[in-house]
Amino acid sequence: MTETRRNLDRKAPELVPLLEELLLQIPFELVPDPTKEEVWAAEEYTNPKDAIIIAAAIKARPEYLATLDRKHLIDPPEVAKRSGLAVHTPGEVVRKLRS
């Protein structure tokens, strides 16, 4: 969430209130941070900077991982395949949830 807020502050500050409202509506489940070994395993198939995100998502087992990072997380097919995550843009996730 920290990275999401930071990116919105930088790229679309007008959307920060919407994010805050959304966070109040969603029942979140906190999971333990990934171990160093889990992060290292994710580094085998994703950008080292993003490995902690992938490792945490694997641990959380979400229905979808929403991201705008096409270069490192969406377009390389090995990220979804090796992590077992459904990695999509936020817009794609919204469309899937609506259908």
C-alpha cells in the first residue's frame, strides 16, 4: 500500500482520496511478510525490486494481483506462470470483478 500511495502522490494526486475511500470499503487480511528465502525464490523470475511484492502476493494468495507494471510483472509470462498469480492491470481486474 505504501508503494501505491507513493505512486499516486507522484502520478495522480487527485486519486489519493479515492484510494483512501476504497481502502475503507475493502476488508483486508494482513499476512506475514515474506521470508528472505521466499523473496530470493521470486527473484529467479522477476525484477529484484519487485520480488518482495511477488513473494508477498504468493503468501497472501489473492484472486488477482493488480499492477500497472507491464514491463516487469504483466508482460513477462513467467511471472504469472511461476508465481501462480493472476497478474492484471487494475482496469482488467475491475472488468473481471464486474462480470
